[in-house]
Amino acid sequence: MKIVILGAGQVGASVAESLVSEENDITIVDTDATRLAQLQDRLDLRTVTGNAAHPSALRAAGLDDADMLIAVTQSDQTNLVACKLAHCLFNVPTRIARLRTRDILENEELLSTANFAVDYALCPEQVITDYITRLVDFPSALQVLGFGENRLALVAVRAYSGGLLVGKPIRDMRLHLPPEIDARIAAIYRRDRAITPSGDTVIEEGDEVFLLAAEEHIRMVMRELRRMMRPVHRVMIAGGGNIGLRVAQVLEANCAVKVVEGLRARAEFIAGELKSALVLSGDATDEDLLEKEGIEEMDLFLALTNDDEDNIMAASLAKRLGAKRVVALINRRAYADLVQGGPIDIAISPAQVSIGSLLAHVRRGDVAQVHSLRRGAAEALEMVVHGDAKSSRVVGRRIADLPVIQGAVIAAIVRDLDTYQDVLIDAHTFGRRRGRVVIAHKDVVIESGDHVIVFCLNKKVVKKVEKLFAVGFHFF
């Protein structure tokens, strides 16, 4: 596929890196020649220096015969103009734009073909906000993701000494769960090395374990591997930018929130946007300020400024001063890999979190969801199955009979999403949920319409997975 990416910032570079590895023809446009040269040195792609809103730059990038435009510059206006030009002048079939302005995002008519011609609008700030708020709902998790319209939950946890499964084989998990509750350990990372789990695999202390279960059962399953931390009631946020403000607006309904913002004018603005949160004008790396505002009483400290170093310093300081759990936004992957698991409990890569939904629109086949795992080292795909036994390599076949793709694991299936099922919420309560979660065992037969969740331990196998699920495409 021939794809033109506008913007070589964190999001654009991350998208380019993901798509280049899948053998797409990529051209990236930016006004910063130095940044483009750095990208070209490490990735097999073409670069064009120019303004993404100018037809001449788009023509130089080869938009005349491109299959897709991905406009992810820092400017909403540039991205909108580029999509309009791509539609009117170059007839590009698919146009994706990064947008921050809520007025535009919430007005579908403005994005229609008759106006700015945006097929899909990506708002990274909102994606990251949703990601962080799910972590608040699961205080002991390293990562929380949803599949099958959030019918299925994937949660990453750190196994701790004394957990029910630590030192025991995975098959023993069944001994601690009610018969009607099923779950799956989809993958294990031990000292940064991926392990494909089997029933005989023994969990070790410190393992990063990826658990899959129905949304209503995931908390019960998580208790197998670690203590459930107490609910989050007190939160301090460092940084009142777009992400910090959005997160504060969501959390203030159920938590006591304090926001520390360095720019006084910005602090005054966000104070007017928030209802109950306390906004402080100051430096989040100021030890006296944190102590004065009761950092030792905070259940969660979120470092959400635009500066990696400030986030690392503020989060590390907050942890040392007594904050129960600290999370930091860190753009540079090398930094994130270095600090997570030390003083910082969770390091979030904004670009890797936000590009998953974009990749679902780029990938061939019917890919409903793409989630980046471990800051881009692995992926979880939600593949929608179509066709019948004649046109599909998977329909009507047992999982055990499918071609083996080394590094890919079929972990679960969400079935019958258009119907409601009675499900067990806890030991004594039943409720109704859309769809049915089927944990993938070797005798499970895949049906047309299933949403199949595939865990790819290495992104290099993604293309093989897509080919396997494609209708009318033979794997060999």
C-alpha cells in the first residue's frame, strides 16, 4: 500500500515505523529537514521537506497515486486542509486526520466528504485520557485494554511474591476460579523476553503477565496474580495541558483531584474549566510544594506535562515522598524502557497508545482493533471473521487445526455481539451483556462473525495473521 504521512512528530514517526515494518511504501512530509533526515537514516522510507497544506508538497510526496493520506501534524488546520486537497485534487481513497479541537471532532458534518473530507479523525489526547482513566479503575494493572466493544478485557499485571500462582504452573489457575469463569494467560514477559505460555509454564515473581477474561470477571482473575490495591480516591496531576485537563475533568467526578500547572495564565484558565479539582500554580518538581499539598496521601500521581525529563523527575520525586503509585507520560521509548519498574510504576508512550485505532484503519482485512503492547514491542489484534468454510482458512475449523504462526497466539473470541446473554457478574449476581466471551482452547471452532483476539509477541508476524484471516486468501 502506498501511504503518505504528513508530520514527522512523535505520532507520525511511530506510525511510519509500524507501517514500514509491514512492507508498505511510505513517504513522510514535514517542514523540519533535520528530523526527516534522522527518520530516513533508520527507516526505509522517502521524505519530502515542505508544508503539508501546499498542493506542491503533496504532489511531490506522490499523492497522485497514493492509497491513503495520514495527516498527523501538530496543526488541526493543516490536517483538515490536507484532507480536503487529497480528496478534491488527488482523489485519494482514504484520508485520516489528527484533530484536537472538540468543536470540529463533535461535528460530523464538518468532516463529511462535502466539507473537509476526513474519513477517520484521530484525537490522541482523548485516546490517552481514556487509557489513563482505565488504569485508575484497575489500580494494580500496568495496562488495561478492551476488545469486542469492551466485552473482553486484557490486563497486564506484575506477578508478586505470595500470589496464588507464583511458583506454580498456569493450569493451577482453574483450581482457584469458579467452574463457570474462564480466563487465559495470553503471554508472559520475563526479564523483557517473551514467553509463549502453556499449562506447564510456571509463573515467577516479577513476571509481566497478560490476562484475558470477560470484562465482568477480570477483577476476580487478577487476584490470582497479585493483591488488589485499594481504590483510587486522591489524585495529583502534574501538567495542565490538553491531556492533563481532560484527565482531570474525567476524574474529578469520583476523586479528589489536584492539578499542578507551571504557567499561571494556564492555571487560571483550567481552574475555570474544572468543577471541583484544586488547581495550583507551581512546579511539580518542587519538593516543598508537593509536601505542602500532601503528596504522601496521594493514591496516584500522574506526570502529564509535555517534557519527558520533567515527568521523570516529578514522578520519581512523588514516589520518594510517599505517593502510592506514579505514572508518567514519556515520549522517548528508550527513557520509558529505562525507568518503568524502578521509581516509576508505569511509563506511558503517548504515540504508541494513540496509534492503535489508526492502525486498525490502515491494516488489510477486517481489523476491528489494534492495541500496542509493551510500548510497541508487541500487538494485540481483534480480527473480525468473514466468509464460510470455502472462502476462509479459519471458518469452521478448530483452533488446533489452524496453521501455526510462530509468535502469534489466538487468545479469545467474542461471539454474537448483536445479542444479549445472561452472565455471572460475581458469585451471587447475574446480569445481561452483549455478546459471549469464548476463551480460546484447542477444540474451539471459529465461526463467521466472530471477533478473534490474536496476541502477536512480535510485530513481524502481523502480516501473516492478516493473511490467515483474509477471505479468499490462501495462507500457503
